[in-house]
Amino acid sequence: MNAEEQLNMEPAEEIKNNQHSAPDKNAAAGGELVVDIKGLHKEFENKTVLKDINLTVAKGESLVIMGKSGTGKSVLIKCIVRLLDADKGSINILGKEITSLNDKELNDMRKRIGFLFQSAALYDSMTVRENLEFPLRDLKKDKAELDTKVKEALENVGLGEAIDKMPAELSGGMRKRVGLARTLILQPELILFDEPNTGLDPITTREISHLIVDLQKKSQSSSIVITHDAVCAKIIGNRIMIIDEGVCVAEGTYEELEHSENKWVRSFFSQAV
């Protein structure tokens, strides 16, 4: 058996036993928690997708979640905004137990949370301006106020000149920037990113990752980032969690996990330079 085969066959149970005891970096920093999840469990048709997940995110912090496809990463962030209901566990977001909120309370909470989808999820029949105005439709602002907010949001992502273009006229990187601008236009306190660099070339991946960091610092928001990309994780993450088969198997800073004693954990970071 060669070294690559040994790496692929390394049992997840060994990793869980040896790696899942990293100290909580939030507690060390004494930061206010905006996310506090305890014992999160989710199943689909008797298949366990998430098992006893515990995580915290402090104000201003970026937590990156990595793992192979199908390990429950996207399910986790959908449970955070209750696009999916957890089967068990506590999910405290911005001081509220989200699992017990009624429909109105849940809608109010979602206004405080931004969600950037893999595809940027722009409305193809709307211009860039109209896409950014859409989240503001309930704020009863006059046209001048809307224009100011939309232009400011686009300037923040370096796309002021694209305001009247259609999504089909934009490159993949530009669409991601517009999606980011639309996500941030309501000034969310927590932002959830689902594979923000999917389909982008390495240079654009770095540009978008640095942009996310800059805008998060400017807005003083917190974030959870789902990604397969080690470069993205290195640029964005204050802390990284690796999930395997629905269980947290490693947690720490990029540098700590990059030099982990476990080959399987280290393999996530071999692509970053």
C-alpha cells in the first residue's frame, strides 16, 4: 500500500480522539459571542448528517468550516438560519435561541444575518441596481436614499460602474462581488458564506477573499465561511473547524492545523501557498 492509499484510509475515529480538544480561541480573547451552538444533531431518513456539533463565533471573528463534500457543512449553516430545523441541540444566535423563535421573530432575526450563496443568487431579470434595491424594499426609503445606499455598496466592492448592467454581462468574479454587496447592504451582524469562491480562478479567489476580510473589518461583522479552498481559509479564517462524517475532528488556527500531527488534517492545506 502506498503513502497516498494509507492517507485516504486513515480512520476518522483516530482523528476524533487525537484532535478534538483545541482550546476555544474566543474564550481566550474574551469576546462577546454572536453564535453559540451546543449539541447540534441533524438526521435525514435515519442517516446522521451532523452529530453533537459544538461551536462558537465571537463578535468580529471569522470561523472557517472545511471538510469533504457531503460531510454536513452546508446543512450546518442552513440550521443556523432555520432553513432546516435541527433535530436536537441549542442554537443561540445574537443572543436568541433560534430554535424557539416564532415566524415573526425568525424573520426579524434573519434580517440581522447575511447569507451569500455559492452562485451569488442574483436575479437574472434585474439589473445590478435592482438586485441591490431588492433587500431594501421593506425599509420605505425614498429614491435618493436607495440610490445612495446602492452606490455605496457597489463602491465598497469596486463595481460602481456596473450599476445598470445585467448579471449576464458580468464575469463570475463580478457576480460574486455584486452578491457580496447585496448581502452587506442591510449591514448584517453575522454573515454566512457558502463556498464564496466556487468556480473562480486562483487570482480572483484571492481578491474575493481579501475583499471579504476588508468589508468585515469595516462593518465589524462576524462570519462563518464554508469552503474547500485552503487559500480562502488562510486569508479569511481566524479559526478553522474541520468536519468529517458530521463530527468536528479538528479545530484551531490555520497554522496549528497546517502543522497537525495527523496527515489527513494536513492534507486540507497542501494546496495553499
